[in-house]
Amino acid sequence: MHGRPRKAPTEEEQEASVVKGAKLRSIQAKFFQFHHTNTYTKEALEVNAKLLEMNPEFITGWNYRKLAVQYHLEAAQSDEDSIKSILDEELKVVESALMTNFKSYGAWHHRKWVLNMGHSSTDRELFLLKKFQKLDARNFHAWNYRRFVTALKNIPDEEELQYTTDMIYENFSNYSAWHNRSVLLSRLLKEEVEGYYPKEKVLTEEFEFVRNALFTDPDDQSGWFYHLWLLDQTVKLEHLLVSSWPPNGSNVNVSDYCALSPSLSSISRTLPLILCFSEAVGGINSSTVSVVCESNMDSNLIWTPISVDKSGLARTWLTYLTFSSEPMHPSRNYLVKVSIANSEGIISSAGFCCSNPSHMAFTVCLPSSNTEFDEGPDIERIDWSEENFSSNQLHSENLGLINSFNELTISGDNKKTYETNAKIIADEIDYCRELLSEMDCKIGKLTLARLLLAYDALSSASRGVQDQNMFQYKEILELYHDLMKLDPPHFQYYKDQYSLVFLKQELANEESLLKYCYQYRDSTSLSNNSLCLCLRGLSLSQIGCIERLLWVQMLDLSNNGIRSIEGLESLQLLCCLNLSNNKICSFSALEPLRLLKSLKVLDISHNEIGAHPIDTRRYLCASPLSHTSDWKREEFVVSGPEMTIYWDAFSIFSGLNLRQLSVTGNPIADKKFKLFLCKLLPAMKWLDDEKLR
Amino acid sequence: MDEAMSYPPIEPANFDLIVIGTGLPESILAAAASSSGKTVLHLDPNPYYGSHFASLHLHDFTEFLQTHSLPSAPETQPSSSGEFNVLPLTTSPVYSSIETSVFSPEILQQSNQFNLDLAGPRVLFCADKMIDLILKTEINHCMEFKSVDASFICEGEEGNLRNVPDSRSAIFKDKSLSFTEKNQLMRFFKLVQDHFGDGSDEESKKISEEDLKSPFVEFLSRKIGLSQKLKSIILYAISMAHYEQDNLEVCKDVLETKDGIDLLILYHKSGGRFPNAPGAMIYPLYGQGELLQAFCRRAAVKGSIHVLRMPVVGLLADKEVGNYKGVKLLSGQELFSHKLILDPSFILPSGFAPSYLYPEPDGGHDFGLLDEKVKVVRGICITKSSLKLDVANCLVFFPPRSLFAEQMTSVRVFQLSSNVAACPSGMFVVYLSTLCEDVGQGKKIVNEAMNALFSIPISGKPEENSTDSHGENTVLGLKPSLLWSTVYIQELTMGAFGCVSSTFMPDGNLQYNNLLDATTKLFHKMYPNEEFFPEATSSIEVAEDGAFEQLDS
């Protein structure tokens, strides 16, 4: 079961196993004969039972039994007695198989299958479970089955919760018991069963309960897992909308953003509208989000989830506002009002509905006439060298655009909940510090870091503001810094967390954010403002805090340790991206780029693409072979033989309209590859330093 | 002599070993000797087994104490018969200051339903040497055990019982320790486990020799930094120190770290040794007396002869040299043997001075025997309600100074219920013991402990209400009231080895370890070339409600 060293078999044991194998083979041969001739006689079933008792893992054996049971049940028609005797026999076979191996999936499944027919008594089941759990209290098969039986018997969740308490009292190193506790409590809390309301009271009690385990044996993981689950329950925010672009209260000159519209040549009076939520949501459409404009605006909005998967859920949603007719007053600003969750159709990934409406508004300035967007023939190459960037003197209108943080109004009820929960977390922080003062404990440090972050989220949510520079960030960063040293096997995880917190700290308010904003030497036609967010050389390994960066059109992430650009897909205004000198290992790691339709300039030079023979991320990426991909067969054929080698590069770049691309300094970037890119991206003007015809 | 008729003659008349008295050491020795192929005759003047280790009905119990609180008159005169001198055999008093209070005379009617231990309180640790011996000799087949449900520590006069956090799950469950204390205590337990761990490669995890020799109390406070509360729990409720350890200069018996952690690890290994015994300690059904009877049965299987109700009046000595030759029974029959073992209440006739005393005087502290002045105070209380609601069998520890400032020894309390057949159903038997030099002081300590635990009815006025409120006392937070109690002083004696050997009185410890060690030592002195029970082991069964059954097909 647990902690038992494996011993090499002795000679006798080996001999015994040879004998057993021979016996098993002969029974198995007999069994297959019956199986292939659809023989379900008593004798055949006995042979099968014997086989399964010897080898409960033999799935074909169980399937045969199911066929046999069906066959006999048909023959028995509706004679209760014979039905019962057929099924009782099955339960017996399962029991003896479980005695051989109580972790056999097939056996447990068969038992469920029989019980689900509803002819057998469930009385014996709990008795049986008690025995199995005595053998191994952590056996998750038994716990799984227990949930099945208790549902069948309609045993109240409270009673089962008490059972987990008893099991935990016996030995708290029981992940299965803690897990079942979390399952049961989730239900009890959701249904607000008497004694399990208010939620805050239950959470406080549970934190105290698990604290006994954490203090008694901090080296045991199971309690920490439960603690993490509790933390997750405590920190859950009810409000969903985090930020938007255009930001609340801003004024946007539509003509500045014409280049960003999906159809370049036609109308220029379109404006992207981006909503960013606190977690992935679904159900954003014109009935859940109403957008009203004083001017004529096409009200039939199509919302797109910005997500690499096809779940239909995304943190960021995009639509294009189209102002169709000539404005009545060209010089006037028109008010656009956005109301979210006016009907309860928005669903989070956790399954709960968003019922707190949020409202925001901004004004738009419409161009007087349709100006054709013109790229111009001579476009300069974007040069990322430092001397081209100057520290920035911001115009006040730009400031408004950067500040995409929503001032959210929180209802009184929620505010109180956040305050209470923040108090719970504050207590946990104190206890965690107490434990750490007693002993050095890696998971304790990690938990403290998570608690501090949670406290920050809750307390700022309860104040309704998000641009607070929290003093705790420094401590959190120190904790992750310590952990990187203390626990080298998990270095990358800590590093990622460090990056996220660091970004949170640096981008937390306008003032510190502005320190990272630079002016490109001259405005380019690519972007209306040549403001560049420059996060270079900060040893980041991951991007975070994207909800504060929706406005970014030019982003420099060079000279970091970035491995993943997850989340970058939310920056729908992004035109120019510098990812050079990072640790990106494959094109599949660049998948979020596929969703950045405005991207024109990309620098991925000096990464590690092609350096590693095995791309561990590749399976995450859509491939021509995967049935979910939206590959077009024609494309595949047209692009020629290089496709078989460069299909992942193809999948990233084929949908983009890049004008400038740097790939040099990656092992993959040889002449052949560059030729392939030229073919793939006909609109490209610059490849590395070379100007293309 | 008319009486002689009632004593049947014993055949044969020659043995390798004659043992007089059926106390635990005598019974183990008889079994061990017969296992080694010796012919053994085992005699006891009483109609029951056990001598000073017996479990007796209430009436027999008080009578036994009375009998052995007075010196016996010789049944025979020094004489000579044939070629031998007959030296009269007498006993010395081993019990004194017996104070018995009957608050509820009805219980005397139920005398036969009690099995009271003379040597209580005493328990078996699942991993101790006695259990190993029980398994080795396979006498577990004729015994059943029950788990001790809980152990408590009692500090302060209110008699509040707090759980002893003696295991990982007990620490988890404990409600009176702070979270930091839980952490400290568990870390200490782990440190001790690591010390005993089989990872011999991890020398750094071993406790240093220097620390092992240091006083345990200093190790706990200086090296481990435990709070007074935790120290007290470990010292007196887990490692079971007899004497107050805080003031090392005046402490009679300083517990060394090595001994302290030995007990701790015994405690730890005991919990969970047998899957059906959840706690660390077990107790035999029908009382401690069962244990020695099992050894006697084992001896009988190997061919020894056991005769009860057979008083021995004198020893036979060689006329010329004065050597031991045999014994003379009350019936007048003379029996001969090479060696003789006497139970500790017998006075060794002056001709047979022991050549060796054990435990050796300097090793006597393990035995509670620091000097001849040390005695054990034992108390027994009978009540109608448990010390703790819903707990049947439990231990309670009073650390030194917990009852009053001058209390220098700890008191051990052991409650047994009818589920081990200690008493009629609905009643509880509670044993108490402590060591003392001064009889008055010793009795004061036990009486104070009784005061702390029980409400003692004003004598002569048995409480009418107490009879119809059994069990409810604890519900209301009231102390159980006494139905019957006794407090007495028991002598501690040295064993002696010579041509005639003598065993020893029950020691002041809660477990059998030292008794068994001393017994083993005596056996090896007597038979230096023999192995002590040369046999194989088996497994133990503990009678538990809802005991584990194998999954039957």
C-alpha cells in the first residue's frame, strides 16, 4: 500500500509465478473459446469467475460477464427471483476478485454496473466498504465507490462529512478523505444546508480543523491540499469584469484605430471593444452585454472569445463596433454605454452565473468622412534598439487610454463578504507565520505567499479599487525568491509565480506603470501612438497582469527568460512584439500569437526554437493530424514539402499578416526555413535585417 | 494428624525444582524451567493462583491483604527428621496500613463479580517484552485482551482530565494544546523516531551519546525547547518518571534521556502493533492474574505439577553441611529437589543466606527500589460512573506537585470497566499507585488523588441519590462517587539467588518490563546453560468489539 519497499522475488516466488502464469493461460484459453462462441452456460461462467478471481485486471473477462448477464436477464424476463440470483452471483464474483486485488478498476466498475440495475440490495455495500477501508483507508477506489453507494442510498451529505471527520481523526494523512470532504462541503455550501451557512463560518471552522494537521505534521501533503482548496473557496470573487478597452470614461478617436479593424480596405469607422474578466467565462453575446450608442451604430454585435482552445470560454472577449452612417455632428463625442450581465447568461468555468451587473461608458469621436486606410509603400523597419526609445512625456489623452482599470462598484453584500473573507485570510497569514517561526517549511512558505496574494485580492476587492500598491508584494517576492533556492526541483514554478507577482507589483498603478512606457523615435503608421511598453531584461518567465495591458500596441519583452506567452492573446491591439532573447523552445509555445490579428511586427530572434529535439508542448498545439484543427487541406498541399517539417510554424504564421519578422539566432532558422517563411508570408517586407522585395 | 488426610500425597517425591508461590515471577520461572526439560513442582498454599500478583474476588482480596499484613506463626518447630534438619518456614508482612472504606455495603454481596488485581495498576504495552514473551510461548491462545481506550493527565485540583497526546493522531485531535505546541511535540516525536530509525546511514539524525546520558528533563527543555506543559506530559504520562524531575539536585531518580526515549519509542511502537488494538496498551480479560495462570498452564503442558492449597511448613536441610535438600508439607510429606524458589513473603531461613541479590542494588532504581525504605502505596476504588464519559478503560496520570506542593512522586491511575470483567456491569474499578518513603506522605498523595477524582461520601451516611444517578455524575460534570475503597502500603523486596532463591514483590511501575528482566536474570543465574524459552512466535488476537474478520468468500 504505502511505504513498503519492493523486494526482488525469491526463486520460489518466481517459480510460483511461472506456474500461476501457465494456469492462467490455460484458463484464459478455455475462456476465449466460450467467449468466441457466445457460450453463457453455467460452466462457462464458472471458468470466467475463476479467471477473474486470478486476474481481476482482465477487462475482456468483465465485458464477457456483462454480455452473459444481459443474456440471462433476457431469458429470466421479469422473474424477480431469478434476476436477483443472477445479479447476486455477479456481486459475489466481484467480491472474490476484489479480494485478489482491491484496486481493480474492472471489478469496481462491474459492481457499479450491477447495482445500477436497481435489483440488488445496497445494505451489504457499506459493510464491504468498511472492510476495504480498514485494509487501506486511502484506497481511492473504495472512496469513489463510497460516493456512488451513498448517492444510491440517499445518505445525507452531513452524515458522510462526519465520516470523513472520523477517518481524518484516525489518520489525517488521508488525501482521499480530505478530498471527499471538499466534495461534500462544496455541495453543502452550495445548497446552503442548515448548519452550513453562512459560508464564512464554515470556512473558518474548516481552516481551524485543517490547521491541526498542518501544525502537527507540516511534512504531510494531504492537509496542505485541503488548505489550498479552502483558500480557493475563500478568495472566490463574485464580480467578473476586470477591465475593458476602451477604458471606462475614456475618449477614443476612432480614426486612430482604423488599422485595427478586421477588414482593412473597407470602412474605417470600426472600433474594437475588448472586455477582460477575472476568469474564463462563456455566454457573452448581444443579449448578455448591451452596447448602446447615441450615434448610429450597428447593434448586431458578434462577440468572439479570445482563447486558444475551443471551449467557448475565455477571459477576454472581443467585438467590433461599427458606426455605419455619417455622424450628425462630426466634432461631437458620442457616448457609448456598455452594460454587462443584464441577463443571467454569463457562466464562469466553475459553473456559476454572474449576476452582478457592471456598467461602463466611454465616448467616441467619429471621423467626418471615410478615410481609406493606406499602408504607404515605404514602411520603415521597426528597430528595437534602445536608442530609438525615449522616456515618454505623456499626453493627457494617452493617460486615459492606459488607465484601463475599471472603477468597479461593488454591492454592499459582496463588500461585506470580501471583508470577512479577507479577515479569515489575515488570520491564516498569522498562523502561517507562526508555523514558519517554528520551523523551515517549503510548503508553508508557498502557502504564505499564496495567502498574502489572496489577501491582497480580497482587500482590494472589498475597497472596490484595483490600483493599490500593496506592501505585501515585496514579501511575496522574497518568499518565492527563497523557494527557488530551497526547492530547486520546482524552480520553474516559483520563477513563474515570481514573474506574475512582480508584474502585478510593477503594473499595479499608473505611476509605476509609466516607468515602463517609452516613446518610439517617431510615430509609425502601424500604430496611432508610438507608445511602447518596455518590459525588457526583467528576468520574467511568464506574462501576467494582462488585464492592465489591453491598451498596449507595442510591447518589448526581450531579454527575459520567457518560456510561455500564455495570456498574450488578450492584447488584441498589439501590433509590434519583441520576444527576442528569451527561452521560447518551440513554435507551439507561440500559439497565442495566432489570435493576434493586428500583429505586424514580430521579433523572436535568439530563442531556442529547434534546439530541443523533443517539443514537450507540441501535443498542445493543433496539428494537421489532430481532428480538432481547422487546417485546410488545400493550404497543406499547396505549401509544398517543407510543410511536413514546418507545420507548427505554418500553424502560427499562416493566419498572420506580418510585415516584419526576425527569427535569427534560433537553431531552426536556416536558409531553407527562411525561404519557407517568405513563401508563407507574401506581405512580409522585412525578414531579419533583410528587406524583401 | 487429621488434616493430613485432606492433602493428597504428591508423586514422585524428587524434582529438579520446587517453586512455592504462584506469583508472576514464580510462574514464569516454572514455565521456563519445564521448557528446558526440568522436572518442576509448583505449590501454592492458597486455593487460587497468583500470590501477590493475583486477581481476586473482593472478599478474597481483603482477606489476602489482611493475612499478609501480619507475620505468620510457624506451623512446625525446628526439628530433625531422619537425616535432615527441618527449618520452619514463615512469612513476613508485606502489606501494612490497610484502610478500607465501605460506602455502599451492597457491593459486598457481589464480591464474586470482582476481579481485583493485587498488583494494580498495571498494563501491557503492545510492543513490550512481556507481549513478546507471550507470543513466543504461545500462551496468547488462552488469553484475551482489551485495548486501553485513552490516557489522561490531570493537573490542578479540579480533576480536569486532559488527553495525553501520545500519538500523531492524538496530537491532531487534541483540543488543549496550542498549534505551536502541536508542532513542537510532533517534531520531538519524529526526532525520537529518527533516532531509532533503521537508517544507520543518517548518523546526523541520531541523538548524541552525550545527550543520551543527560537528564531527560534538561534534554527536553534545552535541546528541544518544550514548554513546561509538554515536558510534564512527556516525563510523567509517557516516559512515566516516578519522581519530580525539575529539581535535579533533590530528585531521587533522575530519568536519563536514553531511558526516557526508550519508553517513548516503546509507546510509539505499541500503538498500531496489532491492527485490532488501536491504543498503545492492552489489558487481559479477567485481570492480571490471567497472565501468570497462562504461564502455569504452559508449564503444565511441559510436564510440571501444580498443586494449590498445599502449605509448606518447613525446609529440609542436610544435617552435616546444611545444604538445602527439600521441603516439608503441612501434610507431613517430604519432597526433594535440587533447587527451590520461594515467593517474596517467605522469610529465607538463616541457614540459606543468599549469595546474590537482584536486581543489583545499583540497578534497583528501575525497580522502584532505591533503598529499603521505598514502598508502594496502592489504592483501589469502586464507583458507579466512569472518570470520563464514554470511556471504559483508561489511564490517568498525576504529575508530581499536581495535587499539592510537597507531592514529589507521580500517581498512576488505571480505570477498568466490566468489559474486562474487573467488576459487575455498570461499575468501574480504579487502581492508584505511587512510590513513597514516608507512609503518611504516601497515603496522603493517594488520598488526595482520590479526592481529586471522586466525591467521597461522608462515612456512615451512604448517599442515597448516588444509587439512582449512575452515569449521570459525569454528564453533570460531577465526580463519580465512591462505593468502596482501600488504600494500603506494599513493601518492595529484593530477589535473592542462592541454593534457595526468592522472587520479588510487584514493583511500582505501570508495565512489566523490569519484573520480566529480573525474572529472566534469576533464571539465567539458576540455569546458566539454558535458553529462556527456546520457542517460536505466533500472532496475537485482541478481543475488540467489531473485531476485524477476514473477508470471507
